[in-house]
Amino acid sequence: MSNKYRDKKTGITRREILKVLGVSALSYGFLGASSKVYSKSTAHIVIVGGGIGGATAAKYLRLLNADVKITIVEPKSQYIFCPGSNEVIPGWITLEDLMVTYTTLKTHYRINVIQDKAQSINFDKKQLKLEGGDTLTYHKLIVSPGPTHHYEGIEGFNKELAEGAFPSAYSAGKQTMNLRNQILSMKKGGTIIISSPEDPYRCPPAPYERASYIATMLKDNNPTAKLLILDSKDDFIFSNNYLVYWEKHFGYGKADSMIEWVSKKKGGNVVKLDASIRAVITSNGDIHKGDVINIIPPEKAASFALQNNLAEGDWCPVDFFDFSSLLHDDVYVVGDSIEGDPMPKTGYIASNQARVVVQAINDELHGREVGSPFIINDCVAMAGQDYGMALAETFRYAGKGKKLGERYHILGAEKNKGKQIVRQQVAENWQRTFRKDVFE
Ligand SMILES: Cc1cc2nc3c(=O)[nH]c(=O)nc-3n(C[C@H](O)[C@H](O)[C@H](O)COP(=O)(O)OP(=O)(O)OC[C@H]3O[C@@H](n4cnc5c(N)ncnc54)[C@H](O)[C@@H]3O)c2cc1C
């Protein structure tokens, strides 16, 4: 267990050093703490990213430790929650409903929030350089910068197109509104295409939740329109619920169904966008024209993580014991940027990973042995304002460099109308409670 704190350069753990010195487990805490170059009152914990992972880390570290200095570096003055953002598309809520500021973190939790972008890390000096020119010295650095939406992973697609004629809307904001407006102004009987990416990507059920909401919109405003979901996977989470819902409400499976879902095996894998004719092209050469095209692109770790040598390939490797980077000492990475399989990339998971990190950091500051983490995922999704679904999942540490052990249970399709509504309310309330938990 205690190959935690293994120095990445020497490969020696603190426990091994103490063993060589003949130090007992009882005195380990005292020596462990005093051997550090900082104490619990002078430590400076710097956090890159004030999203779900970063904000949770800051708030919960403060709850654990009144003395430590905590700084978040985040370029935006407001954060817009992605959980719930699909509801903005049919107009059930507004983007403003999902916006939070950093005021409570600053004033109530005494978090120093610097509105700037983290640029580079000097791992030897333990310094973080910001784009604005400042340099912060850290004792521990927690990195939670979200993902990179890899638009170029689809030939012919790019960020400019996503911000204009072909909104991805996979980070809540202007693109979400653009997608909504395009659907509202689409011609009668038009076609909407959603391209769902291969795993891993943030919030696995979100493309299908979105599809359900859009179909509900169409049923009301444009009932002859079609929704085509082209998938780069052969199955998707909660398909046992969504397919039943689509069958009941949109005629899924029949010739005149409003929704069609095409798996990868059946030719759904989108590889190219031809913007000039508003069409996507799949790996088997099929051309699908769409009046509204919503490509959810593949993802990678955030560019900050990629540029700072925190990633191997597309994702950041971490020790799931405490989410410390496998590549650099005193740096922890959580959230959508990590190689976390089998953990999904969700806000709830990012938030729980952040809690594991700050517990470990706080234990270290107090010279305490860090306990083995348990991580849970309480994933909810909706198909409409009348149907919700849920997944309960646990993860258990299995050793450094090993995948976490996973157990999960997905609720099956629910036929009882009353129970469907209860499930929907649970999902909706979960989102609202979760938002408060992270930022208030
Ligand atoms: C449509 C949709 C619906 C979703 N629904 C759910 C749901 O119901 N439940 C759920 O649990 N999850 C849901 N998610 C997923 C969830 O939003 C993400 O998994 C979660 O936000 C990941 O947290 P994070 O901290 O890794 O990244 P984020 O929350 O994206 O935060 C990253 C932050 O880092 C900042 N940043 C980036 N680069 C830098 C830099 N160089 N310097 C400083 N700051 C930087 C960004 O500005 C951002 O504020 C949904 C996602 C989508 C798209």
C-alpha cells in the first residue's frame, strides 16, 4: 500500500526510508510531517481549473484544514455546469440556471481564486507559471482542467465550425444555445444528426439524453422531422432504458420512427464532416445530410496536461490510491483528463476523486498514514421530464498501476408511470443538489 509517496526519481518510498532508519510506525507520523519542507499551516496547495474537480478539491480541503493556503487558477469568472445542460436545449431551464461564481469559495471558504490561465509547470522548482506572467510556488499541485474536445479527430471539423454552423455543445455555453436555436429554426420535416463518439468521453449517457430531449422538442414543434444518431460504439449506457422510452414515445424500431440509432457495426462511425454540403461521412463511406449537425467530437486530456508532460498518449496516468501523477511528484490529476478506466468521465466521479486527493494531502500534512480509497459513482440521467434512470457503482483500489475493481448496478426499464416520475425527480434533484455541493 505504501508505495504511495514513492519518489518518482529515486523510486524509494517514505516508508522504506523510515524502515532503513529503524523508525517505528508510531513515530512515522511525526517524522513524516517534520521531514517535509512545509507544515500544515504554511503549505500552499495550488489547483489548476475551477470546474467540478477543482472547486470540490478547494472546498473540501478547506473543510478538512483551516490553515492551509489554497489557490485556484481559473480563466473564467463564472462556471457553467454541464450536468443539466441538455435541458437548456428544449428550453426547460436556462444557461443562467447552471451558472455559478467563485464568490462563496472566496469569501466563505477563504480560497484565493486567480482569474488566469495556467501555462507551464517547473516540476523541480515546484512552480506554476500563469499566462498573465505570475508564478505560483506550490507544495502540492492539483490539476483538473477538464478535457480537450478534439474537433480535428473528425476530418473537416474544427473549433471554428463548432463555434459557428456545427455546434458540438459538449461544454455548456454559447454552443448549447446555438444548437437550441438551430433546432428551433430548422425547416419542417428536416433532419438532425447527432454523432456520438467512441469511449472514453465525458458523461457517457449525455448524447442519448440529449437525443431524447430533442425528440421531445420535435414532437411538439416539428413532428415530421427526423433525428439520426450515428454512433461510434455498438452499445451505450442506459440503452436498456432509452430504447424502451424511444419505442414508446417516438416509434423507435418502426419505419416511420422519429429516432434512428445506427451502431458502429451498422455503419454509424462518423469520420468526416463535409461542411460545404452539410453532411457527415461514416467509415464505410455512407453520406448523411443534416439540416442540423451536432458532432460530439472525441476527447483527450486538456491541452494544459498534454503540454506539461502529465499525459502518456491521450490521457494522464495516475495512481488511483490518491490520484498522484505517475509521472511527477507532488502533482495530482483528477477529472476528465485522467486515464481512469473503468471510472467514467463524469462530474460526480471528478468530485469524488478530488475528495480522495485532499484527504490524502491533508493526512500527509498531519503525518498520518493515508487510508485506501473507496470511490462511488451515483450516475443519473433522464429521457424526458417524465422518466429518469440511475446507476450505482463502486470502485476499489487494486494496487498501483492496476485498474480499479468495479461493481455496478443499472436500474432496468420502468413501466410504472408513477415510478418513472419518481426516478425523474431523483435525477433532477440529484443535479441540483450536486451543483450546490460543489460550489456552496
Ligand atoms: C451535456 C453534458 C451533461 C453532463 N451531465 C453530467 C451529469 O449529469 N452528471 C455528471 O456527473 N457529469 C455530467 N457531465 C460531465 C461533467 O460535466 C464532467 O465530467 C466534469 O465537468 C469534469 O470535471 P473536471 O473538473 O474534470 O472538468 P471541468 O468541470 O470541465 O472543469 C475544468 C476547468 O478547468 C479550466 N481550465 C482548463 N484549462 C485551464 C488552464 N490551463 N488553467 C486554468 N484553468 C483551466 C476550465 O476553464 C474549466 O473551468 C456532463 C457533461 C456534458 C457535456
